[in-house]
Amino acid sequence: MAKDLNVTILLDVYGQLLTEKQRNAIDMYYNEDLSLSEIADVIDISRQGVRESIKQGEKHLTNYEEKLGIVERFHNISSKLEKLNALLENTDFDGKDEFYGLIDEISKEI
């Protein structure tokens, strides 16, 4: 089972919406880097049960993001804030109107 590290971000945002078993299995698999067998020993279910728990949890996390889009919005806002910071550090503008116009444009996008 290949690890998609974006799942850790989704788990941080939507983890409380999962069952405790799904949340713990995904956390141990992605954040603690435990194998399926090690997780099975810790939570006392079969290796296959752990795999199914992780797969179901990943499916739910993906569905939450598709419907709510919180992580995508966070990335978009972060990108725009980086543009604003770069703009504020740039002093090569001829006029203040152009400078403030760009800041206004980016801030409206946010």
C-alpha cells in the first residue's frame, strides 16, 4: 500500500470526523510509520482489518475534502499571501498607485 502524504494533511483537518479506529490506524500508519502488522498488534485486530480501516478512512477524508475543500482553500490563500509578501518586499514600483492596485487585487482574491 503506497503512502500518500497528503493524507496526513487531510487527517489533521478532518480527522475528528472519522471513527476512532480509523483515525488511530491512519495516524499510526502515516505519522508514526508503523507497519500494518505493528498497528494490528497495537489495536488488537487483524492486519487485513487495519488495512480496511485505513482504506475506509482515506476514502472518507478524500470525500470530505471534495465536498468541503478546506485544504484546497488553505493552499490558495497561502499562495496569495506569499504573493502579497513578495510584493511588499519589492520596492521597484514607479508609482504608489500601481503598488496599491496590485495589493488590492490580491487581497480581493483572498
